[in-house]
Amino acid sequence: MSKIKVAIVFGGKSTEHEVALQSAKSIINAIDKQKYELYLLGIDKSGKWHFNDPENYLNNPDDPKLIQLNTSAPEVILRTDGKSANVTDAASGAKLGEVDVVFPVIHGAYGEDGTLQGVLRALEIPFVGVDILASAVGMDKDIAKRLWRDAGIPIARFFTYHKHQLGQLSFETVSAELGLPIFVKPANAGSSVGVSKVTDAAGYEKAINEAFQYDRKILIEEAIVGKEVECSVLGNENPKASVIGEIVPTRDFYSYEAKYIDADGAVMKIPADITPAVSDALRDAAIKAFSAIGGEGLSRVDFFLKADNTFVLNEINTLPGFTKISMYPKLWEATGLNYPDLIDSLIDLALDRHKTLSALKTVS
């Protein structure tokens, strides 16, 4: 039986570029090489695609602070000839290999926001993870929260603030409505990039300016006191939820550094120390949140669990981290699905969805 040809597309023009390199490394190490033939397509920070050597695709691979894509690899494009998808040398036009399915590993902008998903759909290439709409909605915390609110899922109170409105939403107005502390974050960013905890007027102005560096729209949210708990979701039409895990930050909050650089930045409790009834309620809410944005494939859903066992949905991550300290694969492992089998499931779901979509009529 021939191997399934998987293009792992990783890196990208994103503030989370280095995180994606770490995730890709973990996936490449774990994937069954007897079952899959791998093409490593690394996207550098300028947006160029490189056909990387599996033996030499990263510089400083074991240092999260210094990890880099090897950009000396040949530049390529991904194209289709109407019958199959091909990795093609950008300079010579030579076909370097056919692709059966793409595994996107680009966190944040251009890879998690529907941009890459749109390209792959246009090329009619199967790909792992949620589709265009769910990618875009899941990335936009403002729109996602509105959908969850309409679906009856508890969310934190928030203001949406656009850059063209700068100066129109004062600290006094916000703090009077939401109390203190508050959190300021870009609407379209992940991994806690650009997120600030605010306790006073000076910190508010600094946080606003910081968040607007990453997006034209930001959110100002009330602080919720409670445990940070997370649930992994897997599936297409009938998604399943993992056990619940708890994040215990050792810093002020669960920052970018705590998630991906500082191995001591947080402690993970898997499973979380909660009752079966609370666990079931969170798992049901995770699936409901996933379905509300049209999710398919995978997502990680994050909550705040209050002392009275009520909860607030914080956010959804439609392309969660796959690093060695990431919650998504760890939660599934605790649920009984190991890392290689999880990768198999994700690829199977991608191929199944593509088969269903390919059967639809595109012309009358």
C-alpha cells in the first residue's frame, strides 16, 4: 500500500512563527513515517515557501528562543494541474512531488485566520483543521463571542475598540463598566500575543497602544476570577471532547512566554481537579462552542471556572499548539488517544471532509 503524501506547511508571516516551528517539529517527530511520506514546506517571515530537508529544516531546533527556519532550502510553490496537487520548484518549474493532504502548522495570521484555508480550498487540496469560515471566526474574538452569546454560552463582558476610534473609550468608562483589573488584547491574535493586564489609567493607555500594534480591532474584557481550564475537541459532524485540563500559571497570567518558552511558566493538571458533573458540563460547552462557529477537525476551547462551579468561555483556538508542552495533544493522550494516533485521526478527518465536499455540485 502506497504512503499518503502529507505536506506539512509551517512557520509563516505571523507573530507566532517560532511557535509554529516548535509545533511542526513535534508533529514531524511523532508522525508515522511508515504510513506517510512527508514534504516539509517551511514559510519564512517574508512569505516565501521553502522545500525543506527533513534532516536540516530548523536552526537551533532545541532552543525555543533561538529556533529558526532554514531558509537556504529551495523556494517552491504549491499548485494543481487539475488532477493532483504538486510541490513545484519556483525557479525551474520542475515538479518535486504530489501531495495528498496538507497539514497546516501556522499559528496566527495567514495560517489560522482562513487565509491559507482559502488558498487550499481554491486549489482543491484536502487539509487538516477547520475550514475557511470557522478559521476566520475563531480567530476574531469579537465575532466569536457574539456567536457564543447568541448560542447561550456564558462569556466575559467586553468592549470592542477599533483603531479609528482611538481616544473615544476612556479608562474611566471601561473601569466603571467592567471593574478592575481588565484585560486588553488584539481581536485577531493568539498565544497571548499583545495581551496586557490593566489595573490603572497609565497601564490602560500602554496596553491599548500595545494591542493596536497587532490588530486594528481590540477587545477590552472584564477579569474573571477562576481556574483556567481547557478542553480539546476532535471531529467533523460528530465531534468529541477530551478530558478537562487545568492551567496553573506561575506568572501573573498565562502569557506567550509561559506557553511556549518558559517550561516553568505554568503547571498543567491533567485531568483537572473538578467533579464529573462539572467536567461533563465543560465538555458539552466545548462541543457547543466548536459547533457554533462551524468547527471541523480540531480546536482547543478555553474556559474560566469560578469557585461556584459556573464557567465563562474565554476563547477557541482552531489551530492549537502542538509543541511538547502543548495542552491539545496532552489532553487527548490523557483521554486515551496517543500522539501518532491523533495525527492519523486528523488526517483521516481532512480526507473525509474533502471527499464530501468533492461530491457537491459546483455548476448547475
